[in-house]
Amino acid sequence: MNRQTTGGARVANHPLTQLVLSRMREFWRQPAAVFWVYGFPLLMMVALGTAFRNRPVDKIAVTVVAGSQAEAIQKVLQQDERFVGPGGDVEILSPEICRQRLRTGKTLLIVSTDSQSGSNFTFTYDPERPGSVMARDVINNLLQTAAGRRDPATVEDITVREPGGRYIDFLVPGLLGMGLMGGGMWGVGFAIVNLRIRKLLKRYLATPMKRSHFLGSMMISRLLFTVTEVLILVLAARWLFGVVNHGSFVAAAVLVILGACQFGGIGLLVASRAETTETVSGLMNLVMLPMWIGSGVFYSIERFPASLQTVLNLLPLTPLIHSLRSVMQDGVSLLALLPEIGLISLWTVVTFALAMRWFRWQ
Amino acid sequence: METIAIRCRELVKTYAGRPPVEAVRGIDMAVAAGECFGVLGPNGAGKTTTIEILEGLLVATSGEVEILGMQWRQSPDAIREAIGISLQETRFSDKLSVLETLTLFRSFYRRGIAVADAVQRVGLEDKLHAWVKDLSGGQRQRLAVAAAIVGDPRLLFLDEPTTGLDPQSRRQLWEIIRQYGAQGRSVLLTTHYMEEAEQLCDRVAIIDQGEIIALGSPRELITRLGGEHVVEFTLAPQTAGADRTENAWAQFAHVTSSVYEDGCHRLTVTEPHLVIPQILGHLEQRGGQLASLTTRHARLEDVFVQLTGRHLEESPPNT
Ligand SMILES: Nc1ncnc2c1ncn2[C@@H]1O[C@H](COP(=O)(O)OP(=O)(O)OP(=O)(O)O)[C@@H](O)[C@H]1O
Ligand SMILES: [Mg+2]
């Protein structure tokens, strides 16, 4: 009994425990920090998840040019609820107004008759607009059928809705990665510079505190914060949007820990020399901004040109988000993700090594 | 146990830069165990630079330092265990309480005193659970001292522990430092308050522009300048008149100078017990009355003025 108490006291009074406790207390007592680390990704998920949730089939704005068969065309188009005008129904308007609407993007397609070339219908649209091309084909089909076309083959539609392929399923791993990045930057980088500015780092150095204990405490508290951070986001995603992990839990956890370490190292590197809040904020944004945009948090990096993708794939956040997505959405095993894991580990080792070399205690 | 707490020889620190700053230019001193030693000097004299070299936080350009018989290069950890430090400016984490801050610092030391004990010594018991940001300036300084003594150091370094405090808080801190010194520990403190050095220190080194210009006990330094005393008195209102402007006082025997400032006559004298009867006799003759009379020793401030021709609060020339 007595021995147990002493053992417990020894752990409680160990410098590592005390340093970690101080970090956690300081964090929790800072409402702004709590919001940015926990609240912000959550808000982002709710906002984006709702905005892009179960979106019914896209509405397509089309306009009919006044003419001999305009009413007939309007009737055909009204059979399909996808076609709308600005006020709801597809409208019949003068050619000038129609052209103006097309130019300003208020309509995607103009249908007209009475063409000089003698064709029955004329479609006017911009082929660069994805919606326009689709509208042209669908309307063409409708008009042809209405004109008496018979389809030789019969078709049947089976529609499925499986969670896993929705935008929110894509978004959650991205937000997890983004959270790990922000956590490392704020939780390690900013925190250390703050201690340096307050001369507390110097004050610690004047005690027998071991430097390894200090740096270790930074990493341990980072990992502890990560656990809560990830749990909150994942559980909220599950309750609110039914997002589930299709892969192994262990694989996802391993990736999260690797990511936390990687961004802990980058945060440490950013903090190794900075002596003012301005410097460290600038450095942090310099590091984070390219990854927010180019690491596939909100959209796939396949939208960028191939040459740029090669570079983006090397950024620390890209392999992390890619592998998180592969595990959570497709159930891929860690073995298949060795190249990504290798890259993450490389970033971790290199940034830690450089940080240790450059780190200034005062 | 060693008899010398701090010894340094030929200490030089030049900060690189254009032009380089010679902050410390050859300082020699030895602080005996159990002594409270003051380093005094105006702003920019090199006090912080000197103390931080001794604390192992700065590396000297040249010179030797020995702390409690040990050298920084050989046994940094042993020295850090044995000393306690309060920096000129440290802002402890705003959102940690006094108790939490001290528990953290206590955890760094292998042996030390209980946190409650440290808190009690600096009189912060009723602020135990208050966050640092809610402490007054004086309470923060006391917290800094508590963090410095929580490892039960044999040698305490305090860099301007009372700067910016009101007189009452200053006196409270002096009492804390005095009690600490009374336990046979050594203290090295820097200050630019002459009064503080006189009150607290067994010996002082007055430094100016990186060099020691006077070293000794406050008493010694003052007597070395001619053993001067100061007699100050004010007259009752009805006595007013001629005596105010009259400069008769300076003609008395044993009076070296006389100043009239803010209704108070201040005479610098060598033999107060011979001067005071003369003053009283003079007043009686003229039917004047004393409102107050005090005598005091000349101050270290006077020593500094004598040595440099400047007051302590003035900046050194050509900087
Ligand atoms: N890091 C530095 N780089 C360059 N010069 C410095 C540095 N630190 C101090 N100095 C210069 O060295 C000189 C001595 O500074 P120091 O801080 O030791 O003075 P001080 O006696 O403690 O003054 P104060 O009473 O204002 O605290 C000053 O001229 C100062 O400008
Ligand atoms: Mg100073």
C-alpha cells in the first residue's frame, strides 16, 4: 500500500509527467487553441458535409427561344424535373434575351426551332461546360422520343446508395490529415516559440531539467491531444453522417500516429530558431498553405496537371491523406501503402534531425 | 563544504556585432559561502551579462568561472542542481497556477524543499491556486524567487529581483532574501537600487561599463570616501523667513556642504555629534524651532556619483 503510494508519487513528480501536465493544462485553459484544434475541423466537416449532402440530381437551366414549336418543346422539357428556368419552369424568351442568359451563365443551353439550315431543332451551348453537353444529349433524347423514335433495346436501371462513396466519406480522412498538420504546427511549433519569447525555455535550461524530457513531453502531449482530436472527429462523422472506416482500425491508428509524429517534427523544425510570434506564424503559414491547397484535403489532387501532381505527392500531407483514404474508404492494407509510409517516415526523421541540429534554447 | 561560492577571473564578454559590444571587460570577484553579494550598476553596465555567465546561460569570451568549486564545462548538471536562479525577465505560463508552476519546477530537481514550504517562505499561501496572469507584479517576483529556491540551492542568483516594484513589495522581497541568506546560503543579486544593496548585501561590486569600479562592504565604500554623514532638518513654519535662504549652515565647523531642497536643509558633515549642537544653538539664538531632524550615513549613491560624476539613473556617456 505504502509502496504503491510512493511509486505513484514518483510518477506524478517525474519531470516528464509534470511537463506533459503543464502542456495539457495550458492548452485546455486556452479557449482559442481548443477551438482551432478541435472545433474548427468539426465545423468544417459539418458545413461541407451538409452542403454536399445527398444532393439530388443537379438542376439544369435551359431556355427555349420563342418560335413556332416553342410551346411543344417546353411541354416535352417539363416532363423531366431536372430542367428548370430561373423562376422554376423552363421559359420561352426572345433570341436576344436567350443569348444574353447564355453569355452570363444563367442558362446552360438554348433550344430553338425554325433554323435557316432546315433542321428541326437547334441547340446553342458552350461545349466547355460539362452541364451543357449533358443537357444537350438528354434533351436530344427527349425530343427524338417525342418525335416518335423507338428504342430497339430495352434497358433496366438499378440504383444503389452505398456510404463510402459520398463526398463526406472522401472529406473525413482529409480533415483528419489537416487536423494532424494543424496540431503539430500549433501544438509543438507555436507552443515552443511562445516559451522562448517568455524566456521560459531559458529559465528551464537554468534548472537540471533534461532537454530530452522537455522535447519528449512536447511529443507525448501532442500524441495525447491527437487521440482526443481524432476520436472527436471520427465519432462526430459517424453520428452525423454515418461515415465508417472500411479498413482496419489498427491501420488507421498507425497512420494517425505516424502523421502526428511527422507534423510534430515539422512543428519542431519551424520552432527551432524563430524568436517572435510573427516569424513563427509566417513560417507556419508558409508550410501549411501549400498543403491545404495541394494535398487533397477537400478535393482529389488528380485535378492538378500530372507534372504538378508529382511534386504535390512529395508534400508531407499528401501521402498521409492518401493512405488514410485508402484505408478508410477502400480497406487497403498497410503493406500496400509502404511507399507512402516510407515517405512519411522520411519526413519525420529528416525534420527531427534538422530541428535537433538547429534548435536554439534561448 | 567549500568556502568560496563564486569565483571569476578576467571575465570578458564581447557580443559579436557591428560594432561589437564589450559588455563585460575583465571582471574579477569572489563571493564567500554564506555571503550576500550585490552587483550594482546603471542600465547597460553589464550586470545581466555577468550573472548569466556565472549561471551558465552565456558563454564568456574569455575568463574563468568557478561555481561552488565546480566548473561549468565539467559538471553542468551538478552545478544546476546546486544553484537557484531568477532571471531579469521571465514570464511564467499565464494559465498555470502558482502551485502548478512550482510543482513543475520542483520536479526538475533531485532534492529540494516541499512546494508548500517554498510557497510559505515567499508568502503566497493565499494565491496557491491563482493563475499566474492574475498575480500582481510583486507576487510574480515572489513566485520567481519561490521557483528559484524550490530546489533548495546552496547558491541563489537573483537578477534585479525588485525592479519595478512598489516600496512595500520591495521590502517584502528583501525580507525573503534576508531569511534565505540567514540559513548560511550564498546569494548573488544585481540591482540598480543603491538602497537595496545597502539593506541586503554584505559586500557589493559597483560596475560601470563592464568594469568593477568599487568593491567592498557598503559601509567600507562610503567611509573610503571620507566617512561622511548627512544631517537633514526642517524648520517649523513660523521660523521661516531669513533662515530658509540663509546660508549660515555651510560656515559651521565640520560641515562640508549644505543644500536646501523641498523645504529640507541637507548638510553633509564629518562629525554629526558636533554639528547638531551648533544647529540647535543657532536656532535658539534666533528663536527658531525645529520641525524635524535626522542624521544618516552618506549613501552608495553618493559613492557612485563621486566615482563617475553621474547619477545611477543616468545613462553612461556616449551610448
Ligand atoms: N545579446 C546581446 N547582443 C548584443 N549586445 C548585448 C546583448 N545583450 C546585452 N548587450 C549589451 O551589453 C551591454 C550590457 O548589457 P546587460 O544586459 O548586461 O546590462 P545590465 O547591467 O544588466 O543592464 P540593465 O540594468 O538594463 O538590466 C549593453 O550595452 C547591452 O546593450
Ligand atoms: Mg540586466
